[in-house]
Amino acid sequence: MSGQPVVCLAMVDAPPDERRERLAALFDAHEDRLYRLARRLTGTADQARDLVQETFLKAARSLRSVPIGLASEEAWLVRVLVNIRRDAWRRTAVRKRAAHVLRVPIASVATQESALIAKRAVWSALDVLPPSRRAIVIMHELEGLSPTAIASVLGVAVMTVRWHLSMGRRDLRRALQPFMGDRR
């Protein structure tokens, strides 16, 4: 048995000062590298700083999951940063598709009237879904929870969540058909 799991378990029971020191050490060792990567993945310096901040917040919440060792820590943090950015790209893509499907130009989505029309159409379509399916779709698409997190919250299998997401999206597409014009 290696000493690494014992060290990780010890960190769980460590006093808050030791956890803070561990997080500070992670930040000091990896912040520059993560910022450079984040800067390449985002459009602005502010977005890059936000991405690094979200990465370290995730590390703070899951400190026991961060492996011990400089290379392992960096790999874990980079993976978290990339996953956070990938989720943001997905959310942006979903918003663009929704704007396109609802035939609302992206530039005018910010206007109050267009936003209200789109919101009412989506919520009307969501009302068509059965309550459990609606909850899963809302948790995933609007709150950004992963299927695994939703399964954990609801106490169901991940495959069940994925099935409800698939069926919910199909049902939403049908319910939003009148807003889509001639598109399939």
C-alpha cells in the first residue's frame, strides 16, 4: 500500500489551518501555469482570472480529491480547469442554439421583449413535460448540473437521468415546433 491514500485521508481530518495551508501551497505552485492556460482558453484576462478562481474553488471544495505531488496536483487542476471551460462552451452553444431555434437573433436576445418571449416559450414547453422529467431537464440545462450529480440528488441511476434528458429534449423540440418555423 502506498502512503498517498493515507495522506489524502489525513487531509480530510486535518484542522482548517492545515487545509488552508494546503490550498495556499496549491495556489502558489500552480496559479501561474493555470492562468496562462486559462488565458489561452478564454477571450479576456478577466475571464481567465474567473476560470482560475473557479478551479481553485473546486479544489477547495474537494481538497481530499487533489492528489499529492507536484505533477499530479497540476494534472488534476488542469483537468478541472479544462472541464469548467468545456462546460461554459457547452452552455454558450446551448444558448446560441436556443436563440436560433426560437428564431431570435443573438444580438437581440438581450432586449427585454425578446428575452421575455423566449422565456415564456421555453417555460410553456417545459410545462408540457412530466414533473420528474421537467426537473431533470431544468437541473441539467438551466442549473448546469451533470447527469451524475442529478442522479445523486434524485437517487436514481445515471442512465435514467440520461434517458429522461433525451426524452425531455425530444418533447421540448416538439413543443417548441410552432416557434421554429419550417425547421425539423
